[in-house]
Amino acid sequence: MGEAARTQQLRGAASRERAQAERARSQHLASVQREYNLAQQQYADVTSRLATASLAEDVARNRDSEQ
């Protein structure tokens, strides 16, 4: 195999490795984004439940103080 052919072969291999690494990074980023979105939704749910519980507690406290 000539020097030019070997150089071309190495460039092709390097290009394939870069493409594979880019796909892996993209998949990892998508996974991290899904986890982040799930964590945001869980936080919003917990915050909402806390607000609802706090409101219910205030209503109960006010009801008890009126009696």
C-alpha cells in the first residue's frame, strides 16, 4: 500500500471515529436532557403538592380559630 493510500485510510478511520464520538455525545446529551426535564417536572409536582398542603393547613387552622 502506498503512502498516499495509507494516509487516506487513516483519515477515513479518523473521520469515522469522530462521527461515532459525535453520535455518542448526541445520545448522551439527549439522555441528560430527558433526565433534566423529568427532574423539572418532579420538582414542579412536589412544589404544587406543598402549596396545596400548605393551603389546606391554613384553611384548617383558620377554621379551628373561628370555632
